[in-house]
Amino acid sequence: MTQDIFSQFNPLEGKRFQVMDENGNISTDPTVAALRPAEVTDDFIKQAYEKMLFMKMADQKANNLQRTGRMGTYASIRGQEATQAGTALAMQRTDWLVPAFRELGVMWMHGVPMENMYVYWMGNEIGSLPPPDVNCIPISIAVGSQMLHAVGLGMGMKKKKETKVAVTFFGDGATSEGDFHEAMNCAGVFQPNTVFICQNNQWAISVPRSYQTKSVTIAQKAQAYGIPGIQVDGNDLIAMYVATKTAIDRARRGEGATLIEAYTYRLGDHTTSDDAKKYRDPAEVELWKPKDPMIRLQKYLAARNLWSQAYEDELVARYEKEIDVIVEKSQSVQYNPADIFDYTYAQLTPHLIEQRTEFLTRLEIQS
């Protein structure tokens, strides 16, 4: 595997990197074949599929919990499982993950317990606290701000001569924020240990990708800042793994940042508080459904006698039980209502002390 992938698949030339198509067929292009690493075996792909199925089911459970009033607004990853799994598999546990708000899958694979994320989306900020050995910063709801954090982390690790890498996620809408351009400019100048993953799912809430930029691709923006960029089929697990691993290895060697545009699609609503049917043509969604990353992996594995409906049913039954346990644990987490005051400042300001006292007094009266 070599960084030459970035010149071989130059986004300015309209080249998108893909290894497995929507029918589960592996590319016979010798250039693509040469880039596939030895570790990407059928067993590797099967294990990745199992992880993707779990994250898909956990994602659906989160949607169900919101619909029944047991969880707050939630942003689904439906259709974007390959982007997240491919990236997570390319990372090492010591690397830093810098998520936005649609990264349930990659956060879980990087070591954040699923119950933490459920607790977070249930409205309890304690869910933002990962285990001590998991390098993941809290979910960023403010669009685009996390990219700057990733650059800062990457700069710090490079300055300390560490080989750890910061990997950050964001959507196509975030590329219209000033934070994106500031982060990219700093990445070009300071060459941090940072990898940018743009999940271009074609929609920023109700705004289509065509309203975000007139650039043919998002990946080509990297060239203006002096770093490599590549557009990848984000529904292709193998392509995402290869591209991200190449970018991470490059950063680990101290060669700077990379921008990866994962070309994918948001099959569901923006969040559970959105209704995409009001602004998106259902025919567009139908065109994308056959490109679903799970479907193509099923086809690939079935052709090798590694997938069957019975195998799928067994996994689903097992995962349903595991996820039910996770839900129970999430709902049993206790919290102190006063926490909403206690973690903004190192020392509470006088007006917050007054508000906190009044708040607790009212709670006692109501109880």
C-alpha cells in the first residue's frame, strides 16, 4: 500500500476510488488490486460485516427509543455503516477519534461503550465520558467546530514526536463553515497528524450538496490547501479501509494531513426531529437503496458461501438480546439534576449559584 493512491485517484480528474461495487464484485483493475492489503481477507470482511450489522441494529434501536419517548433527538447512521467501519478498522486504539454527531458506529468500534452513547442521547451528559483508555472527545453538535480540535490534537502529537493520529468526521454541510477552511489551512501549513473524513451523504439537513459548493468534488478542496485529497465510495468497506489506512500511515510517518471524501447517502432523515419527505424526492432514495453497504457485503459473502439467511437470523437474534441489555443499563444510569450547572466553569459564578439554589429548592417543593 502506498500513498500513490492519491495521485492515481485524483478527484480533479473525476476518479473515485472503489474496490467493491454494489453487486459485491471486486474490481479487476490492476491498479485497484495492487492497493488491496493482504490483511483484507474474506474473514476480515465477514467480521467487519458482523460489526456493521450490530451498529445498524443499535442505530435502529436508538430511533425506536426516540419514537417511544425514551430518547431525545438522534442522528441516524443508516446507509453510512461502511464509512464508519472502514475507518475504525484502520485506526489503532491509541489514535484519537474526533466525532461530530453522526458517528455512533465508529465511536463504538473505537471503544466507546454503546450504553454511553444511548445515555448521551437520552440527555445525560455523563454519556460523553469514555473509559480512561479510549481516546475519543465528546460528540460535537456545533457543526464543524470539531475539525479545529482534530488539527490541534494532530499538531500536538506531531510536536511531541508521537505517531498517534487524530481522525475527525464531519458532513458535507460542514464544509461550508469557516471552521472547515481554517482547519484545512492550518493542516496545510503545519502538517499535523490529522485525517479528515467528510461523510458526504448528499444532504445537510434539507439542503442538497449542490447548494454547498460548486466544486465537482469536496475532495479536490484539499489541493488548494496543499494536502492530498481523495474521493472514495463511502459505501465500499474495503475502499474506505484502504484509503483511511493509507492516510493514517502517512500521518504516522509525519507526512501530514489528508482529506477523504466518503461519497455516501443518508437513507433516513437528518435526525429524528426531521421529515425528509418534505424536501427530498423519494425516487432519489430508491436509487440509492441498492447501493447500501450491507447489501453489497451480503452478496460478496454469499458468493463465497459465507453468508446465508440462517446466519443472518442467528446474528440478529443474538444482537437483539445484547442491545436489550444495553438499553436496560442506559436507562438505569442515575444523575444529579444539578449537573446542568456544575460543569461549565471551574468555579460557579454568583448568578449560577443563585440559579442552582433556586432550581434545587423548586425540585424539593415538587417532590
